[in-house]
Amino acid sequence: MIPEGTRFLLPPEARLKAEVVGRLQDLFYRHGYEPVELPALEAYDPQHPLAERAFKLVDRTGEVLALRSEFTTLLSKLLRPHLGEGVRRFQYAGALWLREADAELGRLREYTQVGLELIGATGPLADAEVLELAFAALEALGVEGVVEVGLPSLAGEALKASGLPEEAKKEAQRAIHRKNLPELRALLDRHPVSPEARKTLLALPDLYGEKEVLEEAEALPLPERAREALRGLRQTLELLERPVLLDLGMARRYQYYSGIFFRAYTPGFGLPLLGGGRYDGALLPKAAGFALGVERLLEALKPPKGEAPPEVLALDLKALRRFAKEKRVELFHGEDPVAHAKARGIPYLARGEEIWRVE
């Protein structure tokens, strides 16, 4: 009926999806994030991080295009000519497409994200702002969330200072991120490093927990840039004044994430509901942001199975016009409005200016 990896939503799930997107957009707007609209089509770029997984199309001129596969890269590219000095805040919402179904997206090839980007600001206060909005987004949707905060540059600086060959650094990065200590030890046995570097690298996968993890990390023999990153993280958390879980063994894409990386989970749901971080210098000089996966939010929210009935059954257009200004109303088509209202669970009937409860 429909292509694999796409969805067809009926009420009430379609209504819930619209409400989720609307609540997030309103929240971000109230915090100064202006909406932008991005094209669904973009010029195909083989250097794009998702180039191999994007849908490619060829127009009649022979130009190769791609369906939008993620927002941040496209937004950064389009914004560059319009950014002046100072801090700018943007939000986006819409569909994304991937040629290959992704297990982390629930095998979807078409999915929806809502997100924001804080551009032109860096440092602990800017990071605390973005994290605060992540918490506020979960609260706006009534989702119980646990936010995990990592610092990929910590592993990155430790790996740079280790003296490991380039290929071994990549293997060590993967082992640290997966918290695979046996694999990491075996790699360091094959490629000996200084005792200090070995101690630091082997400690990273276990640096998971609450704020005491910062003290454990600060006690390690770290390069100075890694210490600076930890100081910045400590200041961010002091400004944020919210409980987070720290995962200082996060080593994913440390070349891209220049500062914090974070994601949020809800109990009983194994995939993150949102994720993001700071990427100064990767796409823009100073930038951080995050995105929420709307389909994951719908799964976590567990929408009601039945469609909610309207409050009023209008018996003529005048009543529809009058009461739809303040209530949810349906216009009746049929012969027995009372029986219809009782069957649907509609509590009121209305005609003209008059409204009465169904007996």
C-alpha cells in the first residue's frame, strides 16, 4: 500500500503529532527561536555526512538533487550569507528522508524532526541555554526524561595525546564509545602508549554517573585542552542547576562535536528522544543545537487508541458558527441527533444560539 519505512497516520495519532510539533514550536518561539523553512530538495553533495544514504534524483537539466536527510548541515549552508555579528536563534520542523531504513529510527525512511540552533554564542552559558531548552521541551510534552551529557572532545584530546597510529585511534574511539574495555586493553597491548595515556584511556569508559564523575575525570593525567573542556562542562552544569547523568566515555564524532554532546531518554523506551551538542568550527564558527524525533516521541507518549468525540453536535450552520469559536463542534448529518450524540459520547446539542445537554 505505501512504501516500506513510511507511515500513514489516522486520528488520534495524527492529531497528537500536530500537537507535539505545535507545542515545541511555541516553546522555542517563546525563548527567542525564530522559525525558518528549508527546501525539501537540495543539491546533491558527495561530502554531505549522509550522502550515501540520501535519496538522489535527477532533474531534466541533469542536475543531481537529494531529498533533505538532516537539517543542521542544510541550515548552516543556507544561513551563512545571512548571518551578521551577534547571537541568532533559529528553529525548524519538518520531514526528512533516507534511502536506507535506519534501525535507530525504528526502520523509518521518512521521519519528522523539530529542533533549534543557537548561533554566534559559545561557552558555558550558551551550552546551559541549549540544555535548558532540552529539559523544557520534554516538560512541555509531559515526558519524564533523563538527560545524558558527554564531552566527546575529552576522549578526542586524550587520543590525540596518546601517540597512537591513526587507524588505532579510530579503533580505540569505537571501543571507548561502546565501553568495550577488553577490546580497548587488547588494542593498547598491541600499540603501547605511555602509562599516563593508558590510565586515561582505560578510565574513560567507566566515567558514567552523576557529578562525582567530574572529579574522577579531573584526577586523571589529562592534556591541558581536555582540562579546559572539563572546566567548561563544570561551569555549564553549575549554571544549569538541573540533574544530569554524565557519560564522559562518549567518543562519537569527536572531530565534529567541539564541546558537549547530549541526549535524552525516557524510562521503558530504549532509543533517545532527542540529541544534539556543540559543533563550533564544524559548520559555523560558533553553534550548538539539538533535534527531537517526533515519531519516537509519539511512541513514548502512547497516544489514546480511540478518537475523542467533539463537545457539541451542531444541528445547523448558525450553531456551528457560534459554538466552534470556543468548543470542538461537529455539524450533524442524519435523522436522529440524540441517538447519534449518545452513540458518539457527545455531551451537548446546539441549534442557533441555544445549547443543551443530551439527556
